[in-house]
Amino acid sequence: MTSPNDAFIGLFERFSATLNRLADLPESRKCEIDEACRRHPRLEQHRRRLLYIRDLRHLLQHPQTRGGGAPFQIGPAFVEETAELLRRIENPPTAMKLGVSRAQIRTASPEERIGDLAAEMKEKGYSHLPILDERDVVRGVFNEAAVFDSLWAPHEPIIERSMRLGEIMAHCSLDAQHTETFRFIDPRQPLDAVLALFLAVATPTTRVGVVFVTASGKRSEPLQRLITPWDVMVMSRDWSGQDSTERRPA
């Protein structure tokens, strides 16, 4: 029967191989924790734990005791915790598990009144309402940025609560030049790739506000999921084993 110490050392060898692969240094003779964390921000929250695991392995493999025996015994519970962390690192979530599915997404139509949409967004905490065509293809997004863009546009009527969304559709366009941009990805993209999209800064005044998931990442395809920075934060907490709050439909 394998002892907890031997099981732990075996797990570390898998850790080392996995982290070196993520670090793009598969032939390295050491465990490349720092480089793996640099290349994959999702690992940063586990850095201290990974360093602790590495140090324990070194103490077991290179004991300083005169008798040459193991200086301590690893408990079975710690072995299982280590195995669970390895499973999380080896199998990160993808875009298919992030955000909100199409069935849960609150969409907006050009016929709806702006005031009603804004009131519902405030009440339910929605940040973006996609505007879809008859094929479920995203044609625009109603959000605060669209409203501000309309307010500052020359020769545009002042926005009133009774106005229809269709009257400001130009400012809801995916290509509208305001502070938020939108990206389309396929469902196989890992958490790291989605996080990188939200962290990227196109210009000092623009950021990615929403990521849309379609079958192959094309904007001409029907919408499958909607991902916000909040969704990535919650998934990162879940993935790391921390507590998180329940996701509200968007």
C-alpha cells in the first residue's frame, strides 16, 4: 500500500510536469512555478500553496536527519487537498462554463422604451442587454456607454425615458466608438484566455465590457453565452476553491 508520503511525492511529479508545460518549459529539471504563474494569471492565486508544496517535497526528498529517514509524515487529508488542487490546474474551466447561457440572458428589442429598460437594469443589476436579430445574432448592446455616447453626439435629440431603443440604435452598435468594446470567442477558450481579454487595454479610454460566446467565435453566429468581468471573477473564486455568491441571470 502506498504511504501518504509516497503519494504526495508522486503528486508533486505530476505538478511539476503540468506547471512546466504551462510555463512552456517542459524539459526543465525544476518546477517552473514563477513562469507558469506569469503566463497564466489564474495560477497566481495558488502561488503560495504551490511554493509550500514544492518546499515540502524538497524536505521529504532531501532529508537533513542523521538517520536518513523522513523528517515528517504527510497526512492523508493533505494528500487529498493536493490532489484536488492538481485536478483544478489540469482541468481549468472554459468559456462554455462561464457567464450566462442564452436561455437566461435578458435581451432588448428596438421597440422597448429606454426608461423601462434602464429601470429593469437598475432593479436587477444587469449591466448589458444584448440586442439580437431573428437568428439570435448580436446586433448591438444597450448599456450605460450607449446612453452617454448618445448624449454627447452632435445633432441628436435629448434622451427621454419614453423614447424607443430603436431611436438610439446607432449608439448601441457593436462598432460604436465609445468606452466599451465587445469580443466574440468560441466555447472552448480557457479561463486564461477570457481573463486576458478583460485585462487587455486597447486604448487608455476603452476596455472590453462583454465577451460573447458563439459556436466558432464569429459575430455572425447565434449567441450561446454572455460573459462579463464579474463572471470571470466568480469563476476564478470557484475554481480556486473559495466561497462565492450565486450568479444572477444577466
